[in-house]
Amino acid sequence: MYIYPDNLAAKATLWLWELKDLAIIGIGFLIGIFSLVRTGALLPLALVVAYGFLSIRFDNTSILDFIRYAAAYFFTRQQYFEWRDPT
């Protein structure tokens, strides 16, 4: 079932995923199945399943978004602290 965004600024979703994530999962699933059949490698298919799980959206946020925000907070963005004398 296709759910049109409530406001036109929101992203379109299909079931629990954004359409962009669903396209990535579909293409990755095809590549994963192809690699499983041709080489017997299970890793690409496992990565696609993990991405599919991490990109599930509830209340307009996903686990993948949380991991990105946490990585940006702890590793990539500079933290600014200002120390002042309390007196």
C-alpha cells in the first residue's frame, strides 16, 4: 500500500521504508541473490538484509539515522565547549 506524505515536504513511504530505501533493498537483493547463486557468497545478501532492518522507519526516524547522528556527534563533528569561572 502506497502512503502519500501528509505534508508535501515529507518523503513518500511504502510500508515501513522510504521509496529510496526500498529501491536500494530491491537492487541489493538482486545482486545478493546473483552473487549467492554464482559464487556461493552469502555476505552481500546478509548486508542487504541488515540494511533493510536498519532502515525501517517509525515516527519518521530509523535506526540507521540514529547511528549516523551518533557517529557525527562522537567522531566527525567538532564539539565546542566553553569553560567559564562560576564566580
